[in-house]
Amino acid sequence: MRIALFSTCIVDGMYPKVAKATVDILERLGHEVVYPQGQTCCSQMHVNSGYFDDAYPIVKNHVESFEEWDFDVAVAPSGSCVASLGHQQPMIAERKGDDDLARRANQLASRTFELSELLIDVLGITNAAEQLDSYFPEHVTYHSSCHGMRLLGLGTRQSDLVRTVEGIQYTQVEGLDQCCGFGGTFSFKNADTSGAMVEDKVANIEKTGASVCTGGDVSCLMNIGGALSRKNSDVQTIHFAEILASTKENPLKVNGPVSLTGGSK
Amino acid sequence: MSDAKAEILGRIRSSLSDHPQPAEPIRNYRKVSDKSQAEVLEMLIDRLVDYKANVFEETEETIAQRIAEQLGKSSRYVVPTGLKNEWLPEDTAARTRMVDSGNDQKSGALSLRELDAVDAVVTSSTVSCAETGTIFLTSQEDEGRRAITLVPDHHICVVPLDTVVELIPESMRRVDFNKPVTMISGPSATSDIELIRVEGVHGPRTLDVIILK
Amino acid sequence: MSVTQLGMPQVRHGVGNIFETEPFPKYAERELKNEQLRANLGFATHKIRDKRAAVTGELPDWQDLRTAGSMIKQKVMANLDTYLEEFERNFTARGGHVHWARDAHEANEIALKLIQAEGVDEIIKIKSMATAESGLNEYLEENGINAIETDLAEEIVQLGDNDRPSHILVPAIHRNRTEIRDIFRKKIEGVDPNLSDDPAELAEASRFRLREKFLSTKVAVSGVNFGIAETGTMTIVESEGNGRMCLTLPETLITFMGIEKILPTVEDYEVFLQLLPRSSTGERMNPYTSTWTGVTPGDGPQNLHVILMDNGRTAALADEVGRQALHCIRCSACMNVCPVYERAGGHAYGSTYPGPIGAILSPQLGGIENEFNSTLPYASSLCGACYDACPVKINIPEVLVHLRGKDIDAKKAKKKQIPTQMDGLMFGAKKLFSSGKLMALAEKGLPMSKLVTGKDHKISKLPGLVGGWTDYRDIPEPPAQSFRNWYKKERPSETKRVAGERVDIDALIAQNKNKVAEAHAAAEVAATDKPAPKTEETK
């Protein structure tokens, strides 16, 4: 299968290793991965901030840059950005009176999948240890990001894959369905409320005793990881693609304290 | 037509200038029970007990005795005109029945002060919904006007077995909304303080339900 | 009344308590520092959340009821004028009087005249959002009429000095039992000076205080949960019996009804009778529900009035996306599940309507350009919990985003406005995100970030607008190279187009339809799960 990777702007710029891990998993399964170089962002930040006119050229760029390529499906390591394609891009095009772009955006959205959805629903993966050789001997908890959970209906797909990784110990966090407080520009426009939310989230994560908190959206993980770092916690945030990509031969190294997921290490 | 009415209706029409045409509502919710009468009755009792109502199962032979016991040795209680006399215990020196005519503009109706001074009220009921534990009073002759089941602190309510249904839609079919309707689901309660449910605020603090078989 | 010309149609916004009184973030910042408030709110919202989840979960047809409720409300809004006239006809035929009020001031004036006509200077009230919205109590007080709230929570708020409701169902949710005991000891005449903080004893104190008022007051004012067009029937759901008292014992009953409260038929009512209690108090049914269809001789008030109030509802109706906010049945489920409400509390929203629904209702009723209403649609992380909980499926996140768009458009339309930091940020990002080439170029500058991250490899302090982020969290050191630039170097010769058939994805998905369950089963078997940590909230 020829799979187009939609890296998302934040993974591209801040967390390239999450995109690398995604490529790694898919190639391990024998698929061809392509990367449409014209891509940038889903436009969600603009849409959610009310800048609909400014979102339009971003939507147009996204649709056109993927249309330049042949592929069977597209994948993104983010529930939120995938949800934005189907829920927001057509609306932005329609508001601009560009019904043709709205139609094409819908079409592209219908064959763009969040990573766990692609792995389970399209590729039939049900056991990460057996089918992906995933190995990660750490105590892990998981944050279920809101958009994947509520807009895409991912259910337990991401955590199910994580729990089938060899060597992993898993503890469910209290208040799993609670927002971490990120919310895009909400995190600085309503900084105090957002800060109170992430403080509670981080406290619940620490209560699990896990050394790693994983999840499917780096934006939420950056929020959680940033708050953990601020309180000098030993818990790290790692995208689940990196955990699935980790093998016995090439294990993902968990660094010492206060190492955030981003960075070039 | 008042100016305000004409203006509001005009605003509405102007706001709907896009002429929305929503589809006819889809009603796939349950309208008819698929449970046996025994199951439905068990459900009703479970719900009523959950609301802290006292529930008794009686027959035409035993109901008067049950009502006597619930009223207690000494009481002044009120009943609506149409309530079956056979259900009620004989008056004694200490137990007095008062009949309310059901119309406070005509004679034979107790004043609010008099109602406030009685100990209890006994009525029948129209229909009861098991799923929600709700008893419907619909201003029938054996239920009386609304004030008599409200002001006294103790309500003894008879629920004839054939008036028990499972679902809200089934209950609604048996109710005529042209007269005042009061739906009762347990005794008066509040959750206003720390979301803790407390039975008994302004309405009757004790609700005795007698299922009549 | 403010009039906004937004092309056609002309919309008229309402007045009264439908405004945010200062920017939400500022208000919230202050409220967040109140530890007692946060503890009270956290406790209460979590408790009611669990109850709601249990009683909605036990109904096999909960989603069917939500669908029916949502569709009925769409039908109501599309034919609102017809149903209102039908309601008026039927209510009038049964001896009731219908009054129409363009806004809250007009509604208050009508009520005052009706009360004055009865020659009384004291009335009793059932908790009503519409009268809270119109500010009726304050207006009556200015005109020499004392309005006594009889709902326990409203009573607590009314007796508390300078307090106001912070939740539409449990207005005193911000108070705990000890605070309430102190208020009652101070304010209820003749109350036991040793009154404890046991909720049952506190409720008893309220019964003691209000019984005489119920028996002697001649005029009551209420809101209404639903008005049924085909019969002219009105209904109120309540718990304590204060509602029944107000609806039954006085001689005159004046009911405030927002024009959106209409339902076409009794058959529609059965849907909402199932949706409302479970969504609001988390009970299968509230203790008391009353209906009245005009005047009943010899039973209850013989003098019945209803005031149909617009107050900005027609303005909301004019917005094709936003009008769904009028479907709201005031259950409060959205605020009970909202992480923002849970922390900032209801007062932070300024308006009578707090929480997610308030954030979309107040700007539409009162105008997004008025006071600080424009800050409300941003008071959400868009987590979507409110949409899941809403019994009539109001897509609150969708309307929040839509209103943010309206806010930005309105601000841009003001020609002379100096661009904000946010405008600058968005403009820059737009330029960047409109071209992959530009992104690639910009990302070449990533190693520069080493200059600011320093030896800790993180950013702990940012200036300006985004400084809010670093008040609570660090930012990781950006990578030396973006994915895009790494990929281009690694795989320089990818081909855009290849010959050959494409895989049928839908067929694959159909073939794999059991895989989700299989993966979950594998997780349950394979995982060496550790037990969840024990806390007081874990059941």
C-alpha cells in the first residue's frame, strides 16, 4: 500500500521523531510511505481562533499538496488534526464560496486516518508485540486526547495498541476522559484556567506511578510534558508511535528527568 | 394585536428568512413495554423505595387496615370526595376523616389553614410509571384538587395494580392534560446543598404508596 | 436595546443579565484563587456527573430520545411564530392572559403592573432563569415589592450578602454546608441558634421559614420548563414542593416564558420529560412535575398570566449555526461536565447563563460586541464534553468556533483598529502555512532556538501573549532539523505519481470490522496492568 504521511505542522517542526516513528512502523509492515512536500498544517489553529479568512489559503494548500500525489490512504499521528480535516476544512471552503474545494477537502478527509485507526481498522493490526515487534519495558499511563476520543470516536484504539507492546506495564489514569487544558490558543488566552486544568491532569498522571505518559497528540503531550517539566517531575511524555516503533534491537531510550519529548536528542 | 406581539412575530419571520425545513422528528424511543406485569411492578417498587417512599402491597380486604396503621392511632386526615369509602378505616375517637369537596370556591372545601392542620391525606391515582417511579395525579374525583396532596405532611397514595405501566409514553396516553396534573416521584426532596439528596422540604415529607392488587 | 445591522435580517439584542461584565480570563483568574470555591465546585460537579452518567446509561433508548429531542427543537424553531400563536390561542381559551415582551425591561414592566393591580407588596417566586435574566427581583425591589425566592438554593443565594447564582440548576453550588448554616443562623428569624450543618436540618429550617409565606401570599411569579402549543398547557419540573406551593396556593400566577420554550404537542412533551431530569439532577425523575392548562375553577390560581419574552432570542434565531443554542432546556449537564466551568465557576461568565451554554447563549442574546461577551466563546478548550452530554445534541463546540469567527470578523470590520498580537501571530502563521516551501525555509532556522533554550534545553519564560503558556509550563527545545528537511535529505527522489491500481480502502475496513474488538481483547489479555491508584474518588 502507498501511504501518504501528513506529519502535521507541530510534529514537523517540534517532534520530527514522531513522524520518523510513524514512517518506521508503516515500512516495517511493508508499506511504501510518501511525504507530499507541499503540506503544512490542517488550519485548525486559525479556525479555532476565529480567523476563518486566514484559514482558507491553508486549507487550499493542504488539499492541493496532497492531490499532487498518488496514494491509497493518508495518515497523521494526530487525532485532532485528522478531525479538523473532516470537520473544519469543508466549512472554511464553503464560507469562502469555494464549493469545489469543500468537496475535495471532504474527499481527502475521508481517506486520511489517524494512526491507530489506520493500523487497526485498515491494516488489521491487533497486537503490537506480535505484529510490529514493539518492545518497551516501561511503566506507562495514557492520556486520551479529546478530539480523537470525541470527534473521531477512537475509543480505546491507541491504548489497546500500547497495552499489547511487549514488556509494558500499564496503569489507567484517573479522569482519563478529562481534557488536559491545551485547547490550542486557549492555553495562553485563558492561561490560568488552562493552567489549573493541566495541574490537575499532571497530578493524576503522577498518582499512577508511571514513568511515561503516552498519547496520540503531541500538542496535548507538549502541554502535559511542559507542566511536568515545570514541577521537575520524572514522568516523561512520549507519543504512542514512538512506543510502537521501539523494538528490542532498536529500543527507545527513556532519558533522565526533565527531558521533554521534543528536542533533538 | 399588541405592538409587541406584532413586532416579535415579525422578528421571528425575518430571522427565519432562510426558511429552514427540518425533517419530521424520528421517534425511535420505546413507546410500548415488553415486560411482564410482575417485572413492571417490581421495577416500580424498586424506584419508589429508591426515592425513600414506603411501599405496601395490599388487597381490597386488607387496605383499610393498612391505611389505619399508616395514619397511626391519632390523626385528622383529609380525603377527596370520590375516594372509595371501603378503603378507609372507621373513624375513632382519635381518628377523624374529613372530606374535601374539591372546589375551594364552593362550600365543603378545607381552607389552607385547615389543610395545614391535618396530619395526612389519602388519595388514589391515575397511572404510575415504573421506569421513573412516577405516580400521576390528574384531578380525578378520587384524587382531589392539588392543594390537598400538597399542604399535609403525609400523603398515603393508593396505586391500583392495573394502573401500573412501565414507560413514560404509556403513562402519558392515560392522562388528560385539560385538568391540572401532578407527577410525584417520591417525597419532596432537595439536592441543593452539596448535591446531597435530602427528603422532605416543602411538600409532604412522608409518601406511603399502597399497591392495590 | 441595541440594534445591529448585519445585512438582512436586522437583529435586536436583549438587555438584562446576559452580559459578561469583565473579560472572562480576568474574572476566572480571580475565581481560580478561591480555594474553597474550587473545592466546592470540584466536589459537586463530579458527583452530579457520575449520577447523570448512571441514569442516562441505564436507558437503552437514550440516544433515540436525544435524537427525537433535537429534531423536535429544530421543528419548533423553524415554525416558532405558528406555535406561539397556537399556544396563545389555547391558553387564552382556557381563561389565561398572554402578554408579549420585546425585551427584559418590557417583561419586568408588565409583571410590575400585574402585581400592583393585585395591591400587594410581597410575592413568592419559583426559581426561574427567565426572571433572573430579566433582573425582575431587583426591578420589583426598586418599585417597593419584595420578591421572596422559595427554591432552597435561590433562598441561600438571596439570604447571602451580595451573592448571586452560579449554576442554573443548583444556584448555590459555590457554597458548602457550613457556609449555608452560617447564613441561615444569621438571616432566618427565630431559627435554632444551634442549627447544625446537616443538610436535612438546613432544609427543615427553610420549611419553617417559608410555610407561612406559602399560605398567605396572594401572588406568585414563576418561569416555565415547557409550554405546549396544541393544548396551552404549561409545566414546571421541581424537587422541593416550593413550586407546587407557588403554582397552587396563590390567587394570581404570573409566568415568564422565553419564546423558545414552546413544544408543539403532548407527544413531544413525553420526550423532554425523559431527557430533562436525567440530564439535570441525574435522577430518573424529579420529585414533582406540575402541569396546568389555563384556569381550573376551584383549584389553584384563578388569575393566570404568561409573559412571552423575546429579549434577544430572535437575534439568536437569525444565525443559522448559532440558533441551535435556543434548543437548550436548561438542564445544566454541559456545565457539570465542563472542565472550564469546574474550575472557574459560574460567576466568571457574568451572565445568568454560565458554562458552555452560557458561552454561546449570552453573546447571541446580548450581542457579541457588547460589554465583554466577545470573551465568552474563547472560554473553552473545545474538548467537546458538553456536546456529548447535551440531551438535545446542541453542538456547542461548533457554535463556539462559529462565534469566534463572528468576533474576529466584527473586529476586522472596524477599520481603524490596530492589529492585536493575536492578529500578528495569525497573519504570520497564515503566510507560513500557505506554502510547504516557505515552511521548509523557515524551519532551517530551528537550530537558532538553541540560543534561547540554554543549558536546560527548555524555554521557561516567553514574553507577551504567549507568556500565558510559560506561566504554567515549559516549552521543549526545538529539534535541530524539521521532519520535512530531514526527509528531503533522506529520500530525495520520491515520485509523486505511480501507475497501478489503488487499494479499495472501504473493502479493507469492512473486512477488518472485528479488529477493534480483537485489539481490545488482546490488550486486556496481554497487558500487565497495574492497579489504578487508590483515591477517595476511585470507586
